[in-house]
Amino acid sequence: MSFEDELARARDLDTGELADAIEAIGFECTRCGACCKAAEGAEGTEEHTATVFPDEVRELQAGSEYDWRDVARPMPYGLSEGEDGVEGETFEWALETDGCGDCTFYAEEDGTGACTVHEDRPLICRTYPFSVALDGSSQPMGAAVDRVGDVRAHECEGLGRDIDREHAEELAGALKERAIRELEEAIAVGERYEPANFEAGEVVVHDSEGAKRPDGTPIDE
């Protein structure tokens, strides 16, 4: 099925049914911070990697002193270490991380986690630990551990806890919006993509707005 077909499916998603599925799975955030921090994988510590759309980067910059690089970094997939540093071309952006590999906007006090940009956090953060089971929509933090209807649940200690209907409906609306945005982004990236002729030590990021440098500026400027 094409991304265009999946986009039509995403736009037809029933938020009431999504909310029903979220209620059936259950969720309450425990503020453990696991979804914001680096994780231990098979090859050692893996940086927190959460997809962020170009306009979400700008929203996090608005009214602040953040540069693009303070907010986002190139997705690491497709990049490699060359003689002159990291190089290659990749697709999309991830939220920036600190020296420990945690999200740069994550803060912790006495073992309780908090997002320092909570009101402006990206859709992938608003909807975790859930995703929609459509081709072209992402599964954050690995494979699903549960699924009800079109809703997938990903590893989180808050799963299985009671959730009120209002919160479930809020999550359902954000899930639908995210599924639509991810598919629109994928279609736009495909339409604008042209293989990059990058120099040694250069990184090119392809997003829905075209090819960019790691600082977010268009390559053709």
C-alpha cells in the first residue's frame, strides 16, 4: 500500500476508537524518564532518538535563545565516521541530546523526571508510549509490546494503569495528528529528495522542506 493510501487511512481514523483502545491498554505516566533518556542496548549506550518535524524545531526555538542545533540533530541512521568526522546523508531530525545521551530538554530531581519544554513538546513525545499501526508511521523506542485495534503500545512502566476518558481522548487526537503528519512528511521527503553530493566530513539532512545542513539551513542557500 502506498503512503498516499495510508495517509487516506490515517485521515479516516476514528479518534473514539483510538481512545477505546488506549483505555483498554491503560496508561499513566510515572515520570520515570525512561522515554527521555539514553538506553542500554546490545552495542552499549544508545542515545535518546525521538523524531521531530522541522516546524516543531522552529516552535521550540520561538521565544527562546535556542539555535537549531540546540533543539535538533541529524538522525544518525545513514551517517558514518569518516576521516574528517561524521559524514553522509540522512532523513529527518531527532531531538538534541546532552553528553549522557539523554534528551537535552529532560531534567530530573530526586529521581522524578520532567520535560522543560512540556507545553511545546513534539507530537512523538505527546503520544508516547503509543503509536498507530499504519505503514509509514513510526514505532518509537523499538517494537510494540501490546496492540489493540490500530493502537500499538511500546515499553513503558506506566502501561496497564487506569486512564480517564478525557486523557484517552486527548492522546487519541494527538495520535491521529501524528500519524497524518508522519505520512505527509514521508510523502514530501520522497517528492523533494535528490541524492546529495556531499564533501568529506559533511552531513546532509533531507526533510519535507528539502536538503539541509545540520544547522537547519537549506543546502541551496
